[in-house]
Amino acid sequence: MPAIALLTAVFVVGFEQIVQWRYGATGVVGLLLLSIGVKAKNPTCSSIGAVVLALTVAGPAL
């Protein structure tokens, strides 16, 4: 059980670092809002996070 928790934590931290490197602080804020909204079952917070992530990813194309 502790091995699964450790692997999950390593994956989450690695994913956050990739988002930070690729999309900067705005991507991390969007990811944070999205994950908090999903965990808290708050559709407003998760929607704002999804919009921030979508705008961050589509920003160069606009």
C-alpha cells in the first residue's frame, strides 16, 4: 500500500512539473483549480480551472 501511494505522489509531482515547464504558472493554477474543484465536487471551481487550462493551451493558436 505505501508503494502505491509513493508512486502516485511521484506521478502527480512529475505531471505538475511538466505542466509548469510547458505552460508556466498559469497552467499550474488551472490544474490546481481543476483538481480542487473535482475533489470538492464544486462545478464552478473545476469549470474555471478547465477554462484556464484550455486558454493556456490554445493561447498561441489564438
